[in-house]
Amino acid sequence: MNTSDSPSPQRRFNTRLGLLLFLVYLALYTGFVLINAFAADQMETIVLAGLNLAIVYGFGLIAFALVLALIYGALCRPEPAEDVATSEATTTSGDSK
């Protein structure tokens, strides 16, 4: 049982992984916003099958977010059962009236 206040190694790994994937997505999204803000005419450029850059980039961001969610789900480490049970018991016992 984890009696200290520090998070388990699994939780630290999951948190770091989530933050890393978020930063990767944030970088791509920032690129999208910057292009729209400073070179909006570039978004009208036809890039794929008659679709302009705005459409392709936007749908690409959506698809990439789903891929990142799948990567996170595949790489996320489960917490030990006793840690989960302890945290749930602590949470529910504090909610009773």
C-alpha cells in the first residue's frame, strides 16, 4: 500500500506521457493558429484532392488528436490494485454525511 503522499511511479509516468502528448498537439495547433493569424492567404492554397490547406490541416488536427489518444491509451501504465482501492476508499469515505 502506498502510504506516502507522493504519486506512484505509474501515475508519474502517465502524467508525463499525457503532458508530452499534449505539448506535441499544442505545437501543431499553434502552427495552425499562427498560419491563420499571419498568413491567412496561405490557407486558401489547394493541397490535396481539391481541398485547401485550412480543411486538410483542420481535419488533420482532429485525426491526430484521436491518434494521440490511442497512443496514450496503449502506453498508459495501470496503477497497482491496492493503490486504486485505497484512493477510492479515501474518496468515498470523505463523501459520506
